[in-house]
Amino acid sequence: LWWRPAPTKSTVFTAPRCYSPYRSCVLSVCCLSGGPPARLAALLHLLRPIATEIVVALDERVDTRLLGPVSELCDQLVRYPYGEPVERPRAWMHSLAHGDWVFTIDDDEVPSPALLEALAAPDDALTHAWLPRRWLWEDGWLLDEPWAPDWQLRLMRPDAVRFPGVMHVPIRAAGPHAYLDAPLYHLDLLAVSRPDREKKARRYERVRPGLRFGGLPFNIAYYLPEMRDGLRIAPIPPADLALIDRVRHAPEIAPSEEPALRVATRDEVDEHWAAGPIPESAYAARIEFATSPRPVAGERRKIDVTVTNLGTETWPAGEAGLPEIRLGYRFEGREPGARTAFPHEVAPGRSTRVPLAFEAPDAAGTYTLLVDLVHERHRWFGCEARTEIRVEPRRRAVILVGRAPGDDAFDARVDEALERLDPWLEPMLIGPKPDWLRDRFGRDASSELPAWRPEQVVVLPSERRSNRLRLTLRAWRLRGYRRAATVSPGLP
């Protein structure tokens, strides 16, 4: 339901207007609007020459007596019932478009001339494109974080994108794409007073709490630049400023007879909303385990599970699948771990085998592994299955290295020490420049001694006597004074 349905023969769109003399594709413009109709009309005037189709989804709270000029510029003008989050109607609005390409914009945004030119002839080698959104402030646009860079996925092929429908979770897309040097200007900081922006930020925080940026709550960081000192402001190119002024200072519209509008129902909108609730009947599944593995402490392993969909909704495929239904796990008495996606869609009544990834606890012992399905940000299914997992202790060795990689003869001694090590022992290299050690030898490395005691310590000093003494003392610290460290044979 989060995909745009393919048009049938009876619903294939025939473009009623195409003003551009150089159109190479059918471009649908989709605009979500809840602001002043005068501003919306001025925005649509800019887009009409390069758009084959314009679809406007209108917040039901907008005064319909002011929509005369807007209705003349639209191919579809549909009112919808507003509901949080603001992303809720985007997938539904996207489903109304029929173009080869779809460009989405809000009524408080203004395209630059460069963007209008890019929209007139999208690159056929791409499936989607990101645009830089510039936040207007004072007499320019903000150069500092979080306002820049602010890449927005707005130009897309209809079948390449999915809409999570969650605030501050970006649209998902697959395929070759580009980041265009064609800005989109955001009017919100100039068009809305500080008190109203404060209310908006707090309302958004209630919808999606807990996110922070630069020490501030996420929405406050974006909508209240007054809270930051020393903001850098870039000038607006004259050609861009001319379009911004046309939209920002659009003449008022006199009330007139209400145009005929189609009104969408809540069910119609929410049918496409991937983050919306699913019926209680969907939360039913059966989970069965294959043979349990015996991982080493802290090891990442997989266990095969067979999952049967006993509910009424299809489960999606892949990490980007929507709605976000995944397999999740936890060890009894511990916090949940990472999720595992389904390899393909699982329809009601169907089963699939999934290698579920888990990370073993850090200490050896016997643990109960619990596996269930989770609908992210909604609930667990409550179909938990359990199995016992025996976690084996880690057997580890430390190799104390007296110099960084780079000397072929010394590196060969390290290679030899690693080869001679008991295969049951997991080596860790301790020495200077641990990143170099890790890259050269492909093993864990650190410059500090570990907190745990290894089963074996190998000392590989450099030629300097002081280095040998220092490493021998470090080995004693690891193994204890009465248990001498093992020194690699053949060293001076």
C-alpha cells in the first residue's frame, strides 16, 4: 500500500496541459499545502510552465473561498483531513500522480531558476535526485548546521521510492541517483513568527520526542535560530531572490465562490500510510527454531528460524520494507538486540526460513534466547519463542608488539607469531599505532593492555633493550610476576 499503484488502461493519465516547449517526459508536481492560498497560487505559477500535471493536497483547515486562482492552476485539487504527523498524507498524495517523474514541494518552499531548469529535463539515467534546501533568514540563507547542508529527496520516479510516514525519517529510494546543484528555498523561518515557531517546534517534539542536534532538541534547533550566536548568512543570488519575492509577497486573494473540490477520507489517506496502525488480527505468528549454535562469548552468529504468518497482513521484504515489521531477539533478562528483515514478502498463511543474526553475551554460560516479531514504534507481536543457547568462553592471547608495521623483517616476525599461535586462541595485538596494526595484520589491536587476562602472551620487542624490558614488564602485568611470559623464539 505504500507503493504507487500502477495505472490501469481505464486510469492512464492524459496530460491536459503541457506548456513547456522542450518536455522530454511527463512531470507531475505534488504539493502539500496548509498555508495561505495566495502564496500557493504564486508558487504554482512558477511550476506550471514545466509541469505536465499539478496535484495539490490541501489541508481541510484552509479557507476554500480563497482557492479560485489555485484551482485554475491545478489538475487535481483534493482536500484531506489533517492528522499528525505531517508526513502522514505524502504516500497518498504521491499515489495521485501519474507522471514519469514526480517532484514534491511544500507551499512554504520556492524553487530556484536552476531547479526549474533541472525539473524540465530530468536525467533518464537516474531514479531519483536530492536537492539542497536553503533556509532563509534575515536577508540571506543560513550556512551553519543544522540548516546546511540540508539535502532533500524531492525528484523521483514513482516506483523507486517509499514513504515511511514518520517525522524526521527521510523518504527511501533505490537506484542510481544524484545530488543536484539546484537549490530549493525554505520560507518558514521568515514567514512564521517566533512564538508560532516555538509552538510548532514543541508540537513536533511531542510527535517525535528524544531527537537532539547540537545540544538542543531537534525541532528547536531547526526552528529557532535566535537561540544561536554568530550565525553565518549567505547572500541570495538576484535571480533566485526575484522568484522568492514573487511567492513570499504574493498579492492577497479576494474571497469568491468555493471551487468544486474532491474530499479524501481519513481511510483513503491512511490506506497509503506505512506508519499507521494495522489491525489486531495482523499480530499473529509462529516461530520455530532449527538446531541452536554454540557461539563464543561476544561472537556474532545466526540461528535459523522458520516463521509462519498467522495474521491478516503481508510482512514486507528487506531492511527498507514498510510497514516496519521485523524479527527481533533478546536474551532473557537483557535488552533487545538488532532486528532481522524478511528475505521476501510473507503473505498470510505463508512460511519462510530466516537466518536470524544475534550477538552472544560477553560472559560464558547458558542463556535463553527469545525471538519475536516487532512492529517498530508500535508493539511486539507477543508470539515469543525460546531456545537455550550455550555460550562458550573466549580463549584469547596477547601479542605485545614493539614497533608499528612498516619494516618487512619485523612484520614477518609478527606474521610468524600469528601462524604459530594455537588456533583456539583469539589474538589481540598490543603496540604503537593500533590502526596500522589492525590494517596490516587483520586482527584486533590496541595501544593499551586489556582488562582481561589472556591464556598466552607473546612478546615481540624491537632491537632496543629498553623496549624488550618494557614489553616484558607489560607481560608480567598481564600474567602475574610468577608466571613468565612466552617470548617468541629466535629473538635476541
